[in-house]
Amino acid sequence: MQRRKTLTQYLIEQQRENNTIPADLRLLIEVVARACKAISYHVSKGALGGVLGSAGSENVQGEVQKKLDVISNEILLEANEWGGNLAAMASEELEEIHPIPSTYPKGEYLLLFDPLDGSSNIDVNVSIGTIFSVLRSPDGADTTAQSFLQPGSKQVAAGYAIYGPQTVLVLTTGNGVNCFTLDREMGSWVLTQPDMRIPEDTAEYAINASNARHWYPPVTRYIDELVAGKDGPRQKNFNMRWIAAMVTDVHRILCRGGIFMYPADKRDPSKPGKLRLMYEANPMAFLVEQAGGKATNGTERILDIQPQQIHERVAVFLGSKNEVERVTGYHADSN
Ligand code: AHG
Ligand code: MN
Ligand code: MN
Ligand code: MN
């Protein structure tokens, strides 16, 4: 029988052989993975489970919450509260941070998550996911929202799950990127794509082109060149994909390369983009860099940004190194 490596086995090896993760971080990742399994179960039930549609509430981002946004958030909170490895949690769906209740032991880590990424895909049966990030708490028992305000370079682990044709978990603890597929019958995550790498060059890009009229000049210049294809200055054809769930767009890039962009635009000059730095951009930037790619906000490495508040937004350009460098260079040219 073919021997398969499970997530548990992979994490124990990392702890023992490579010494890259301490035992409490390993256990924390296992709990997150278990919560993702539960979310996957609810997602897969769809209309049969009564999980589709709107919850009728709004989150702090001003978005209408879908039932699955709320269910996924509750599953992650509940699963991670009692494990003893966390000091507090923060979520896209919660206005304030969620400290560990005093009835449970506290640990030294902070967990941040986008419980359900790609909410607009839920009701049309298109892939969605969960994104998470782990930081160390600098303040022990006195954790506040301030404790979370660390640059992404301080992350000790990050990853995502995708609920699609297959349910997968993609993880980094700072030692490369590995993808595990959920074996539903066995209930285990099996290592299926070890050491994911993003090629430096690509002919595929992802951007919501309906916003083209709002873009700033460096983005327009870059996209115009891609669209011009073989007849333009790049002398090469480019293809476009947009799933409208960052998690799946980034997964495609980790599987076969590409560049993903959600730029700031002229609609609201005070808004530095749509995506959230702490729940979306930082964990994805950590994964992308670990796979040999790059991630910037157009001017600066995402992982170097000092957050000012937990729900902060940011412009995102990430993926194949040479394309991210090119569009980042166009921003520098325009200054
Ligand atoms: P969420 O569902 O967690 O609010 O995030 C949705 C985000 C991101 O996943 C995706 O890339 C982007 O919004 C899609 O935005 P558009 O609808 O503007 O294309
Ligand atoms: Mn949302
Ligand atoms: Mn999201
Ligand atoms: Mn979300």
C-alpha cells in the first residue's frame, strides 16, 4: 500500500527534524485544520443544510454577511477558544478582537482569519475558502488590539483552505509551502502537493477589469500592455482569470504561476484598496514569498507594512516575481 503523509505527520516532522515549529504551534494549526474540515462539511451541504443566502446582518467592513460568513466565523472561534494555545483572535467578521475567555487556559499566539473568503461565490456554487494567519502575542495576558498590529514579516504560520471540487489546505510555517487534500472517508489531510513554487514568469493575470475606468495610471499602463499581447510592447499574449475569491485566485498562482491584482483606485482616494491587510494580504504574501513569488502594495513589500488598525485595507499585487516587479516599477516611475 502506498504510504501517504498526513498533516499531523508533516507537522510532527517539522517539529522534530527541522525544528521549525514548537509543539504548541503545531497543535494550534491542527485545530485550525479541524475547524476548516467542519466548515467544508457545512459548505458541501449547500441548500440541503440551509446554509445559503444572507444572514441579514452587516459586518464592520460594511458588507452584508452571508449565513456562511457567520457560521464559519463561529466554527473557528469555538474550535480555537479552548485549545490553550491562543491569547486572542481577530476576524474580518468581528468589530473587536476576541480574547480567550477566562474559563480557558491562554497561550502565546494570536490567530487572525477571514472565515469565508469569496462570499459572493457561495450562492452560485463556486469555490470559496478560509484564510488564516498566526502571530506571537507580545503582551502575554494583556493582549489588546494593539498586540495584533505587527508587520506580516512577524507571522509564524499562515495558510488557507479551499472548499472547491476538492477541499485543500495550503500551509506555510516559514519553511516552504505545502498543499494537503482532505480525504473525507479517512477524515485526514494528505500531503498531495509538496513544496509549491511559483514560476518567475507567467502569461496569466487576474484583476477585476470592470474597475478599469477607476484605475491609477501605473495600473492602466501595465494592463494595457498585457491586453495588447503579441502586438504590444510585451510581444507576448496574456490570458486573464478572475474567480472573485482571492483564496482561489492565489491558489491558481501557487499551482501554475500568474499575477493577482486588487489595486487602490480613484473611486475613494482615502481607501488604500479593498482587501484586508491582516486577514487576506499578509497571509497570502507570506505564502507567495515562501513559494518564490513577490507581494507588494505597488510601492512597498506587503510584509513590511506596519498596520495601524486590525481592519486596515491595502492594495495588492502578488504572484510571479518578474510581473510583480514590473508593475511595482511602473508605480515608482509615476512618482
Ligand atoms: P470576502 O468574501 O472575504 O469579503 O472577500 C472578497 C474579496 C476577495 O476574495 C476577492 O478577490 C474580492 O473580494 C473580489 O472583489 P470584486 O467583487 O470587487 O471582484
Ligand atoms: Mn467579506
Ligand atoms: Mn476575503
Ligand atoms: Mn470573508
